[in-house]
Amino acid sequence: MRNVRALGAVTLSLALAACDMAPKYVRPELPVPATSPQGPAYATGDGQGVAVTADTGWRDFFTDARLARVIETALANNRDLRLAVANVEQARAQYRVQRADLLPTVAGTGTATFSSQPLVQFGQSDRLRQDVYQAQVGISAWEIDLFGRVRNLTKSAQEQYFASVENRNAAQVTLIAEIANAWLTMAADQERLRIARDLESAFGKTLELNKARFAKGIASELDVRQAQTSYDSARSDIAQATTLVAQDQNALNLLAGTTVPATDLPDALPPSDATLDNLPSGVGSDILLRRPDIASAEHQLRSANADIGAARAAFFPRISLTAALGTVSTGLSGLFAADSETWSVAPTASLPIFDFGKNKANLRYAKAIYDAMVATYEKSVQTGFREVADALARRGTMSQQLEAQTSLRDASRVAYTLSEARFRYGVDSFLTTLDSQRSLYSAEQSLLATRLTRASNMVELYRAMGGGLK
């Protein structure tokens, strides 16, 4: 027993003193400028506001109560998010399986052997009966990790698990953004349907007026046909917008994973923003490190770095230990009697001599994987920087564009009212009124598209900057 304890103490000391063959991990330099781009497209007035980061919860960012309820429903029911959660559980289980190799597996066994054989070879006619009972506790082929092979494999599995967690977080941020965009798109299509119906009514009245004038010989058939074109165009747009609203609702139900209640569906774009506003454009590029996809890429890089250490350790001796401690007796009653104990220890060491370049190839493969992960990480950072810069550039000029589109719509509405009045009094031809109708319709649609772009741009800023999970 003293020998076994001494061997166990020495083995544990060796395992604790094991060296690590993995290179020291150093995060690559960010391959992007230190700050977001500057220029006329990024103008933001006084630049005051709150930056959207991974610390900005979605409940704080999305201020419309109906939209918030739809997002919450999606987080509980969306199947893609459930798949991402299952992937996390798989990676965690794999990590725990690998981590278990760091410590010996202790197993208890009990055996009983009964045998009987004749003694004719000794000139006797009797039979020899033997009963052997044995109970033992032991470990089998536990690798003493002197060179960090098992520890680096465990570290690699742990980083893969962390990467899967970040992938799940990225899936949630993307889902929230998709839900918000789908909800806003449906709101815009609802408003587009309302505009088409209002204009159909106005165009219908103009058509009836031209038909009456034509019947009295005041207007020509050309006026009637031109009025008919505007009226039919509005009717066609109503049908198209009705289809889009239904498809938008179907898309929203798919993302939510269930049927969204009618009370949570939008009827028009909110008069005020559905999200936080007045966000600054002058943000440092280090904010990108909080994005889940970039954090996942770095964990993959750390995993590849640990794999190099495991590949290097394969060049050195591998020591394993098999040991057992128990009792043996020819009778069940004496199994735990004095002097019945038995023990065995069998350390094994193996050193690769000729492997025909297998270990070298594995090491080169691990290094190549690491280089690929570096490139993937840097590309993820560059992609994130570009997405943030694009969103900020869109936002930088959005206020001016929205103001111009609003002024254009108002001017078109006044022009249409004046031209219609002049037509009714016979001052202008119907062609002027027709052009005003079409200009007003186009201005209404453009203003709506601009408002949707502005709302979607805020959602894109939330996603591009890493969003928030709570």
C-alpha cells in the first residue's frame, strides 16, 4: 500500500509539472483603422448619443412594445435558434468528454471463478475443486500528460465550446434583426396599401369627372383614357400591396416560430422611431471585438493554437499507467480478511521512432489550420468594420434625405391640388393634372421607402455593432 501511494504521489506531481508545447497565444492586430471613417457621409451634428454595443440589450434598443413582444416570442419559439442551442449543448458535451481524459478513470470490478478438474494424472480418482473470489479498484491506461498533449486537446475542445456559444449569440442577434426588419417591412407595406387605396379613391373621382365631361362633350376620350390609366395603376398597386402584406405576415410567423397575434402586428410605420435614435458615428474599431461572430472566430483561433501544442507533444514519449488494488480469496467469507490484499502497477512508455513523417505532417496540418483561422478572424474583423461603416454612412445622410423627400411629397400634394382645381375651372388641360397625380403618387412611395430605410438602418446598426442579448 505504501508503494502504491508513493507511486500515485509521484505520478500526480509529474502531471502537475507537465509542460505546455502550445505557442503563446497573441491576438492578431486589428487589420482595420482605429476609428470609423470620417467624411460628409458620416456627419452627425453634435455627435451625442449612446453607442450600440454588446452591452445594449435589445429590450432597451427596440422601444415599440408590439415589436418587443414579437421579438420575445421569436426567441422562445424560433427553430433556428433552438438548433443553435442544441449545437452549444453538443460542443459542451464534447468538451466534458475530452476534459475527463485529464484524470484517471477509476473502476471497481468483482469476479468469481469456479473450476473443477480430475486428478487422474496423479493416479487418483478424486476431482480438484477451486473457487476464487476477487474484488479490486483500479485505473486502466491513464496517460500521464507530461507534455501537455491531453491538456491542449482539452483546451481546444473548450475553445470550440466557447465558439459555439458565440455562434448561438450571433444567431440570436441576427434573428432579432430579421424580426425587426420583417416587422418594419410589414408596417411599410400596410402603409403602402393605405396610400394606394387613398389614391385609388382620388383617381376614381377624377375618372368619373372626366367621364361626365366627356358625356357632355367638354372633354375628349383621351382625357378619359389617361384618367383610366392612373386609376387602374392604383388598383394594381392595391392588389400587389395586399399580397405583400400577407407574405410579410407569413415571413413574420416563420421567424417567430408561431402565429403572431393580430394585436402585435403593425398597421403602419410608427410615427416615432421604433428604436433608439441619435447614435454617435465616432466609434473605435475595438468595439468590433464584442461582436459574437468575431468573438467566435477568435475562439476558433485559440482552439487551433492549442491543437499545435497537441501536435508538438506527439513527438515526445507518451507515458500511461495501469494500476489495481483489491483482494483475492478462495472463499467468499475471506474476501476481505487480513493478508488477502493484492495490487499491481504497470506503467508504460512509448516513443515514436519511425512514423514515416506522420507526426510532422500532423504538425504542419495544425499550423496550416491556425493560419487559416488567422485569416478567418481578420476577414471577420474587416467585414464587421465595413458593415458598421456602411450603416453609419447610410445614417449620416438619412436626415437630409428624409427632409428632402418630405418636402417633395408636400410640394407634390399642393401641386396636385392646384392642378386639379385649374383643370376643373378649365384653366389647364387634364394632362397637367395627370402629371401631378403621378408625381404625387411617386413622391408618396419614395417618402415611405425612405422612412423604411431609416428604420431599417437603425436595426442594421444594432446588428453590425454586436447588438445585445437581453
